[in-house]
Amino acid sequence: MDKPEHHIFVCASFRAGGDPKGVCHKKGSVNLLPYIENEILDRGLDAQITSTGCMKACDHGPVMVIHSQGVWYGNVDSEDAVDEILDALEDGEIAEDLRISG
Amino acid sequence: MDKPEHHIFVCASFRAGGDPKGVCHKKGSVNLLPYIENEILDRGLDAQITSTGCMKACDHGPVMVIHSQGVWYGNVDSEDAVDEILDALEDGEIAEDLRISG
């Protein structure tokens, strides 16, 4: 199988049994998934998006993690935020103002 | 926040609405989560485990992806398989026979 160059993880706050109940889900992270999918295609990025259970960074939610960059982003709550992050990814850079520091 | 050195993603086959219904879940991936958590602690690994929605590698399920190694593993269906993968991780190596090639 072909593995993607970039693997984008979006917290959907799934509990162990599958219920999406946490901060990221309440703040609409899942609603952004179709937009992110479209942007990946439009930009021709070799990227896969995967929703996740709680990533334990709830204070910063909605949370997105991009590997191989190894960057954690917070407050990803709008299409503008997604654009900023993907613009940076395309340029091999990091959207510093959305990055979770530490 | 402190970000983990290793981020271990275990496919739990969550659908968009949260129902865990796919191959990895049926093959028991979620049942291994407590074992993996314990092994991370026992080994003193700086690692975080996150369950995910479908990672689209169902033919190889149960699937586990480890970043920052960027390695995709398949057939992670037993404690022995987990041990083999974490043994390799501790040594900075890759458990090649469980790795998804390509």
C-alpha cells in the first residue's frame, strides 16, 4: 500500500466505546473533515486525514496533529484556520500562531 | 503542554458518527489498548496512545501507526505482536515482519 507523505489527525473526541463527546467534538472538529478532505484534493497534497479519539489536549481543542511534521495545532475551529495550516504545510512550514507550544 | 516523543495510533475503526464497526475493531484492536498502555508505563516510554477512525488499510488490520518513526504496522492482533513492536521502538528499530510494506 502507498503510505501518505502527510498524515493529518483530527481529534473527534471518541470515547472508548465510540461516543464522540469531548471538547473537540463539541467545538465542531468533525464538521471540518469534509472541508479538509476537499482542500487536500484541491491542493494536490499527498495527505491522509484520520479522525481520532481524545488526544488529551482538550484545553487547546479543537486539536489537529500533523505527521511527519510532528506538529500539534490547537483552536482549529474554522476553515480559515485549516487554510492557514495547509498553506504552511504546502510550503514546508508551520503555522506558528496556531501551534500548541511546549 | 508536553508532547510525547512517540505517538502511537491504534485503529479502532470508528465511523464518522463514532460507531466502531470495521475490520480492526472486529479483530480486537481496542481490546489491546489497556495492554499497550501498561507496556508504555512499564517500559518508561515517552509515548502517547490514541485510538483512531478507519486508517484505510483494512486489509492489514488490526493497524497501528507509530510517529515519529512514521511506520505502519499490520496484523497487530496479540500481546506478542505489541511486545515485538515496542521492543523495536525501545531500540530505535522497526519490527520489520509486522511492517506494512510499500
